[in-house]
Amino acid sequence: MTRITATHTAGFDIRVSFISNMSSAKPLSYSFPPVVGSTPKVLILGSMPGVASLEAQQYYAHPRNAFWPIMAALFDINLDCSYQKRCQILADKGVAVWDVLKACHRPGSLDQHIDPASIEANDFEQFFSVYPTIEAVFFNGGKSQQVFQRHVLPNLPQSPSMTRLPSTSPAHASLNFNQKLDAWKVIKLYC
């Protein structure tokens, strides 16, 4: 099954796709291209979109994921506005959103179920060369940091400033929303 949509808005593109190779014993899921403006200051990295995000063709689409409520609190985003508008506001504020993984096999949405043998990382060397204005990388949870350090960092000519933040996933329930928001406020130092 292949679904691809493209939206072109002032300053950035959002192109999303979900591709599943049903003939394979282990179907792969494919991430989305980044949400990015012309001069991003920070890059927020998840590991791989979950099932709800793949189905909705939107980053952080699970209704209990705290990502969009945190972004709303940090950047005065109305959560009732469209996904495209929320992405545009982030891009305008200098915030880029992407995932470390381009493809992997993961039954369900939990990062612990990612098959390590199926991991294909996104091309960050190219990304950082196109967007040299990025000053800091923030990881949305531990898995994105772990995969980045193992599969991406060794191939980069220089190491970016990196910070691990608590996961916004509803599966990460050891912190409440306000605790997560307090940790995520560090992003505002760059935007």
C-alpha cells in the first residue's frame, strides 16, 4: 500500500508517505520528510512515526501524545488550527521536525519493537549541509538519541549540539505534562 500526499506552503514543503511492502515477511514503514523552513535553528528528532501518525499522515498524531500541546504552550499555537498551519508556525519559528529513521520494521508503535536489522537512517549529512543554520538537535526520547548516535553520528563530519528530552509519547508516563513541558522549554533558548 502506498499513499503519498504533498502540501506546498509558503517557505516549506510537507510531503508524507506510508509505504508497506506486504510481500515481505517483515513489512517496512517509512517516515515522512522533514517539516522545515528556510532557516531552522533547532531540529527535533523522533525515532519513527507510530501507527496513528502513519495513518493520519501527520507527525505526532496520537491524541494523547504531548508533542503538539507542548509546542502550543511554547510557541502560542492554537491546537484547533490545521496540521499544516501548526507545521507552518513551527517552521516560521525556526523549528524543524523529523525522525532519525527513514525506514524500519516495527509492529505497533513502541520503539522497543523496532527490528534493529531493518533500520535505515535518514540522510543527515545532506540535511545539515542544506540547513547549516541548525544550532541544536533535540531528541524526543531515548530511542531517537540511541539510533542517531549509533547510525548517524559516526557519518557526520562534525557533531551537532545534542540534548535528549523526555518522550512526548503517552507510553512515557513517568512524567506528567507539566514536567515534560518544563524540560522542553530549553528549545526556546534557540528560537
